[in-house]
Amino acid sequence: MNKQLLWFGLIIMTFFNTCQYTDNDELSTVTPAPVVHTPAPVVTVLPTTTADPTTTPTADHSGLDTYTPRQPYLTQIQANIDWAHDAVGTPVRVAVIDTGIDPTHPDLTHQIRAMIDIFAAPYMRDRQGHGTHTAGIIAALPNPTMRTRGICHTCQIVAIKAINDDGYGSDVTVAQGINHAIDARALVMNLSVGSSNDAPVIRTAIERAIAADIVVVAAAGNTANTTEQGDTTIFPAAYPGVIAVGAVDANNQIASFAHSGTAVDIVAPGVDILNTSPFGAGYSLEQGTSTAAPQVSATAALIRARRPDLSAQQTQELLLAHAVDLGAPGYDAVFGHGLLNVDGVMRALSSPDVLQRGRIRGRIIGGDTAQIRLQLDDESITLDPNGQFSRSQLPAGAPRLIITVAGQQTVVPLTLTGVGLFVSDVNIWIRNGTVTPEVREQLP
């Protein structure tokens, strides 16, 4: 069984008709809820208040110099530049749909909001290890005897056991896990699981999560294809709207097990990642895109903690816009938009114009620029001698680019995103008096 990437949909599991919710604040058993998804919100069994601060220890950063060399990937993604970043903001629930969690691990016990077991009641702790390791990458809390640390200490983990102790689940169990995460009011969802199967039940659940304004992050796959030929990204990472995460080694080279495909969005370290293990409350080294994905999930949670006004789409745009470019210039099908950059993202949130940075640029091709007039809504745009134009610092919205040639107007609707990180490229072709605009949105 490959611990680095858990495949679901390979076998159909026998599962019970009930699952168990255990609340971390009181660690009390509540009435089992049906496994089959219903519209009834999980919030009815989860408290609406956060944990009593007196029961949650304050993160102790005193051992960072001693212990962070054990986790060089934190430096690689610049998660160690300002440890105070994650001390600001409100708690954010991150759903970890995996093999469950070990609730007794000292680095995690105070970080668990709820535990949900798709297979049985009462909740069965993680005996496979993958889910506990994933949760630790996201939220392990530093303490005086710290061995490891997570990226987001304000995160509250909603541990959903949709993969069994042998590392297998089904399309149905994973879909149920996604639906339970939605009902638990998670703002970020981590799926370090995958299959080559495009399952309608999973697709529907993912679409529902995206519609609920949840940042959905998934491992892109361990298929050892780094040629940029073909697309080997697995599901659910390959679904639209999901942040597909690939993996690099300690030298920012694509990992030996990595894949290629235009679905990949971003990469993070995925080789020899040290974090929490359920076996004797210990620690283990793991590798795979499964270990890269939770680094992105944790950073998404930091964004949503600091700026709860940003949507899931805006959060995704921030993550991609501040990635460190690797490989071929710009986007490529191996590294995506580049390496996760935690510090760059968090510093961007301090900018007062983070919501006001839209930009359009373009050029006139084939026409006499002296005979052409451009407007952005009611404001004129000046063309340079080469027929090029550019406007930046534009508010989010849907402005109209109006092109006037020989008294004839052509209107081009544009979209400027809420965080303004996408550029609208506009090529305006003029042939025999006919105006043909081409619009393409891309990251700068």
C-alpha cells in the first residue's frame, strides 16, 4: 500500500449507515448522523463558539532555532520568515478528508474541532497514519517539547475519516466526506487522496463545495511523468476550481514521482516531509503530492483568517499570483504557477490596495492608430506610438472596453477579479474595417 498517495475508487468498501461526530471542546459523544448526505447542517452538533482560550496552550516559539532544521521545507516555502503572521486572525476550519486523525497526539489534540468517521460509530482513530501526518503539516502546534510545527496555528481541524486503515475508500465515502465538510462550515478543504476515475458523485460534491465558497485543495498525483506530455493529473485535483498541487524536492526540482498536466496550479515541497505520526504520538518522514497539498491548504487558511472578507476564488488567486516562478517563464504544465510562497502571500495581505489591483493591457494590430479611439467605460485610453495601451490599479468589476473605428463602436466586456491579480490581455485586430477583439486573462 502506497502511503504517499491514497487511491479511492479502486474497491467498493462495506460501510455502516451511521457516522460519529465528536466535538473537541467537550469530547462528548452525540447522536449519530446518517451517512447519506442530507441538507441538515452539521452545525447542529458543532458549537458555534471557539474553544475556551484557557484550554488551548499558547504556541511556544522558543525552540524554533533548534527544531526547524528538521523541517527545511518551511524555509523553502518561506513559512518561517515571520512566525507572527499566523497569530493574527480568527480561527478557520480546515477539513482534512483522509484516514482520520490521532486525537491524542500532543501536537494536535488542541487543534481538532471535530472528528467524523464515515465507516463506523464510535469514531475510530487513525491507524494508517496518513491523515495525522497531513493534519500536522497544516496545524501542529509548537510546544516546549516541540519536534515539529504546522503552518497555521489558528486552524481548527475537522478530521473526516473517508479512507480506511488500509488506505482505501470509495467514490461514495469520499463524496460523503466532502459533503460533511461543507456542513461543518469548513473554509478550506484538503484532499490528499486521488483516483484516475472521474466519478460523478465526487464531481457533484466538489461543485457544491466550490459553490459554498470553500477553498478546495487536492494532491495532483504521483505518476512519474515530468515531460509535459499528456495530462496525468488525478481526480479530484483535475476538477475545475480545485487547486491542484504538485511536488518538488529540496532543490526546487520536480520530484521524481511527479506528473505533468495543465490542471496543475502550484507546487510545494513533497520529499522527506517530517511531521506528526499516530504511532506512539511520534513523527515520520513522508513524501508525495499528498504532503505538498496540505502546505497550500494551510496557507489558504492563513489568508482566510487574516482576511475573512476575501472569497475562495480571491484566496486562490492570491496563492497563485505570489508563487515563485520555476521552470519555463510563466505558467508551465510541470510547476504550474510556481512554488508556494507563504511570506509573499501574507505580505500582500498587508497592502491596502490588495482589492484594487486590476489591470488591462493590449495592442492594436493592423489598423491606423490615429483613426482609433479607446475608452474604458467613460474614460479615454491613450495609445502609445506602437499602438499599445495599459491601465492598472483598476477596481474590481466588469468594465467595458469601447473601440471606435470610423464611427463604428465595438464593445468588449472585461472582468477584473476581486483581488485584481489577473491581467486582461486584449489584442484588437483590424482587418478591412472589421474589428476583432481577442481577450485572454492570465496571471502577471
